[in-house]
Amino acid sequence: MTSILAQKKTERLCSASLGFSGVIGIRNRVFIESPIFLSLRWIISGCDAFIDNAICTTGSAIFMNATIPINTLKTYETQELLYQANEFKLNEQKVDALYSKHLPIYEELTYFRIGTDDTLTNMRIRHESFTDSDELATTALLYVFNRLQNIKSTFNTIKKLHTDERSYWW
């Protein structure tokens, strides 16, 4: 009986505040009342903060649905920038440019920063955080994410460019 009451309390907290309290609660109001005034960069940054601080896995999973397409878009936009037009050859000058600084795409988003960008590492860590909620679903999610790193895809391209120790990931 106690575990049912605890579960009901958690469900109420999740539905009432998306699983956040205090300062995060203030951010909730900003997101709900005025997202039109925020750039995509800040919306995604907020979603990542909510995921990292949530007590409710349902809220985290929903926020992941906002961050995943943006992170995927960033990797594809980066690959598009790196390859020379109509050729299947990396433009080394652009690789060097992305290694040395952030370059803007739009809405304050930047291309994937070669060598230092931890976007995909953090996304994987956030994926792994769902293991306790649903091991089977998380296993499938991580399997697909890992496969994308090892087939001819934009994720594979980005992974291959991260060659030094500080930028290597799984």
C-alpha cells in the first residue's frame, strides 16, 4: 500500500510540475509562457537541464524528444558543411575551422564543434539514465544509437573526426 501511495505522489509531482521544483519551477513558467522569445539553442539547453534534474522519467523522455532532432540536425548540418560540394571529400580547412571555434548555423545553434563538442556524449548519458525506468527500451535505444556510430552516417563522420584523447567517445 505504501508503494502505491508513493507512486501516486510521484505521478502528481510529475504532472503538476514536470518533475521540477524551486528555481527549475521558475524556468517551467518561462518555457510555458514565453517560448517564442527563446532561440532554439536556449530551448534545447533548457530541455537538457530539465532532463538532468527531473524526478520524473516521463518528463525527461518527452524533453529528449526535443533535443534528439536538434542534435541530429546539428550533426547533419556539420557534415554538409564539411564535405566539398558534389564531392565525397572532407574540406580540411572547414574541419580545422570547426576544431578551432564554434561556427553559427541559425537560431544561436552552432555546428558540431570538432574535438570538444560533448553533445553526443551527453545525449548518450541521458539515454543511459532511462535504464532503471525501462531496461528493454533503453537497451534498444542505445543499440540503435551505437549502430549509427558504426555505419556510414553523419554520426560516424563526426565520431571519426574526434581522434584525440579529450574528444574520444565510447
